[in-house]
Amino acid sequence: MSTFYLFKLLCVFLLLIGLIKGHGITEKAAPQPEYLQVSQSMESCCSLVNSTWPQLMKCVNASAIRHEKVFGESAKIGIVTFATHDIWNYTAFSYGVNQIYAENNGYIFRHIDDSSAGSESLDPRDSRWNKVKILEEALDTWGKGLDYVVWVDADIVVLDMGLKIEDVVEAHPRAHIFSSAEHAGSSTLINSGMLIAKNSVFTRTFLRAWWGYGDRSLYSDQEQFDLLYKHCEDRWHGVAKGTIGSSSKAESLALLRDAPFDVTENIAILPPDALNSDPPAMTRQRPQNQILHLMGEHTAYRAHVFQAGLVELCHMLHSQSGDLSMIAPRHVLAPQLTLTQPNLLQWTVEIYGSEVTEIMREYAAGAPYGEYGIPESRRLSNAVHHFAHAIDYSNANRDNEGLRGGSNISTRQLRRSVWELLLENIVSRRDTHSQSERSHRVDSDWPELLKIVAEAGQQLVSLSSMPFAERQEISERVMLLLEEILRVCHKQQQPAVLHMVAHMHSETGMLQYQQGLGHESLEHFHLSLQIYRDLSVHTGKHILVQPLTNLANALSTQKYFPQAFPLFEEAIQEAENVLGLRHESIANHYVNFGISKLQWGAYAEASVLLRKALHIFDANDADMSAEPCRKARMFLAAAKRKDSLIDGL
């Protein structure tokens, strides 16, 4: 096997790590309940599911209030969400789905909005932060008699009406806070879209520290969670060694200084699709997944999906009520409320496909004059990215025949057009930005606007179907944009930009290797890993998995096997720490490691690693005819024959 062929094979596995699926709470899809215990007031809301959303929201909210009045004293679990009025056009449907789930399981559900009592204490700039304050205040007020309070983002629905929060927490008896890990390759440790918070001293202490740890205008809630988690982890180990030390942070850390906690036990970080979706759900959702989180999706898509789920529940409620249940077969609640992966994929193509043409036409009219800021640029970039990803996935999985509206579309050209439009817009806006700089005024939107353009460029660079020369040219342009962002952004925002810089060094390394520049490519892979190692001191080692694997693969293809093996081992260890032992991405790491051991001639060790990979694939019900499983079997057979598969190819 040629070195270049082996590199391509390892790159395929590397890309698959970013396209894996999680391993949620259940291993098999459980049937939906045969009967739903829901109040008549909630049933009456079903008559409004196709009406205007304000009427539906008012009805669901009234049902939630009545339900809490009746069952509030006996309930042990409460659920809470927050939605500003401007997104009620889709949250009316997600709220309806989750209210039915809450009533069916004896939970209470509260909907907080920007006019609710106490909303003045929330963060006015970034609504993502409000979950932390809402949970903290819930445990001190309306939820103080509950055992657990569960946070759900407004774009989350429960798909399994039989999901028991009690079962989740019982599996981790020492944990006080529960979340899902972010998807493989993410820069943050958790996804905070759904959180389970135990009514305890630890939970209150951690939430207060989380809210006050740093400047919320400079970090997202998830980024600040990482910083606090790492701080607590380091302090715990420091206490274990007998050195407490002093905190340089404000009052929030004083809460943890005198009695540090072992956050690795007190906070349960579950697989990515346990309390969340392993995104994007349109390609990665599996039949047993119980939660759907439409993170980063557009309003029209969210509204369509959540309404479809509520309609399915209402069909069930209608069939089990009154005289109808005596004369007609009862409706069987559909798996995942019909919000299955194939349906999500089809709706993505239909809804975003109809948006993309109009959005691009509008943006093209104003881009030459630099008319667009963050909202318009983000909307364009997201719409095209979701649509193109759906088409690419369909083509790769040969699903085109069943996919309506996605044929004969060049997604490469579509992405290229968006990149050029975004670039044209910021070039035209530079005069305005330069004037702000000369007058010493801060253009706070400029770094984020540059970041949107850089992200679109990164997506292009990663496309293997694009000619090398074009990818190289775009890569260089993206690096210039990132250098500019580092110059103009706040110091505390630089780590997020450095993540992108490190990623681009990795992409550049791949490009150079494909052009026969092996040693030059290693320099970029080493630099990428070094940047990530520097960042991990503050954010945690979970960010090292991808760069470790990148460098290990590159070293192996150039036959630096002894240097590659420790990197493979470190990557697997860190991946298992965050994602668990059975996450499907772990199998791909074992395949890469096994192939390298095989090429080195360590046949017995290669066999062990490749068998582990196949065992994990099997545990995840992976398609054993798919490329990663097929390659694992092929190399395992070669290991048994003591054949490195190099000779003759």
C-alpha cells in the first residue's frame, strides 16, 4: 500500500470521527406509551395547533399553571425553559410537546419569558446565559420543594413520552448536575441545552460560581463552564495534595475555596445524544434517541418540525378521548413523534432549499455596498450550510432517490458563492470600520462579522472535492482574517479565535501532504497541537482529541510509528474520558491506531485494537458494510495473516 493511499485512508477515518453518532441513554428504541395521562385543558389546546401561535401559547401556558396548582405539592421534578417573545412562533409548539411530556410523567413545567417576574435579573445581552440564573433562582423559590429541576432550551423537545428523569439520575447516584457532552471535535466540554440540577448545596454553589466566574459578555455559558470546571478540577487535586492556595477570581470562587468539590463525580457528563442531539440531527439522529435539539436552526425549520411533533401527540390524545376511543382503533404514537432522521433530512432540503435562493438574492443586492451585519450574514451562512450539508449527506449515502428537491445541485459552487458574497460584504464595510478605528470608536460587531466569513472559508477548505489550488488560496485568506480578528477582538475572546487558527493549521497540513510536502505538513500538525495544548491548560484536555489524532495519523503515514503511538493512546484516553467507552468515534480511533500498529508489524497488538473497534461498532448497531467497519475487518484479517498490506500496492 502506498504511503499516499494510506494517508487518504486515515483521512477518511479522521473525517468519520466528525460524522459519528453518539450512544445515548438507551441502546434500543423503546416503544412510546400506549396511553398518555394528560389534562383536559391540555387536550383542548390541540384544537389550536393549526391556529395562530399566540393562541396556542396562551392555552399551553394556562394548562401548565393549572397542572402545577393540582400536582405542584406532590411533584418531585420540575422542568423550566425561557423564550423571549420574538421566538414564540416556534416555541409555542415545542412548549406544547414538552408540556404533554411533563403532564404524562407527573412533572411540573414552567415557561419563563422576558416579561416574567424576576426577569430583570437575567442577562439582557445573551439569552443563552439565562439558564444558569433561572436554575439557581428556581432552586431557591418555586422549586425548593423539588428533588430536581430540569432546564431545556426553547429549541428542544422530548421525543420519548416515557422518558423518566428518575432513571437518568439513579444511574449516577453521586452526581448533582447532569448534562450531555458536546459532539466529538467540539471546542467546549458540554452542551448546556438540557441540564438536570439536583436540589443540593453543591448545585447552588456551582450555579452561583458559574454565573459570576467571568465576564459574560466575553464568554458563552458553555465556554465559562469549561473554565470553571477546569478550575474546580485543579483545585480539588491541589487540596488532595494539601495546597489550597488563593483564588484570583471574584466572590464566586470564594464559594468553592473553602470546600472544593470533585466535579468529575458531582457533575455527570453523559454521551452527546443522551440529553441532547448529536448534531446535526438530520444526519446523526438514531431511532433510540429520546431528545431532539435543533441548535442553530432557522425559525421556519424549527416551527415546522415542532409543529409536526405536536400534531402527532394531538392525534394520540384525540383518539383516546371520549366516545371516539370506543368506535375507532386508538392511534399508536409514532416513534420519535415522526421527527425521525429521514424526515428531518427531507424537511431540511425542502425548507432551507426554498430559503437559500431568496436569501442569496437579497444578500447579493446589498453586499457590494457593505449593507449587512451579523444577523443577515449569519442567516445566509447558516441556511446554505444546512442545505448543502443535507444534500452532501444524501449523495454520500445514496439517498438521492428518496430525497425531494435535492438533485442536480452543486453544493461546492453554492458554498463558494456564499464565501464570495460574505467576503465582498466585509470588503465594502472596511471603510466604515476604518473610520471607527480612526475616531477611536469600538466597532464591536467587526470581529464577529469577520469570524462568520472565516467559518465559511473553513468549510470550503475542508471540501476534498475542491481543487488543491483553490483550497490553498482560501486557506491563506482565512488565516489572514483570523490574524485580523486576533488584533481587533478583546483579549479574553482570543482563545476562541485560536481554536480556529489551530484548525486551519491542521487543514493546511492535510493540503500540503496531499501535494507531496510531507515534512512541511508535519510542521503544521505540530503547531496545531501545540496551540491546542496551550489552550487546554485553561479549558481542559477534551479539546486535544482531534489534533492528537491528526498528528498521529500524519506521523504514521510517514512511518514515524514510535512517535505516533503515544499520541494515539492519549487521544483515545481523552475521548473516552469525555464521550465514554462505547461512543462510536472511539471505534474510529482504534481503527486508526490498529492500522498503524499493523504497518509497524505489531500484528498481535493491531488485532486487539481492531477487535475493540469492531466490538464498539457492533454495540452501536453500525452498518457493518459501511467503509469504517469494512476496513476494520480487512485490516484485522491482514493482522491475522501477519500481512502489513504494504507490499504490492
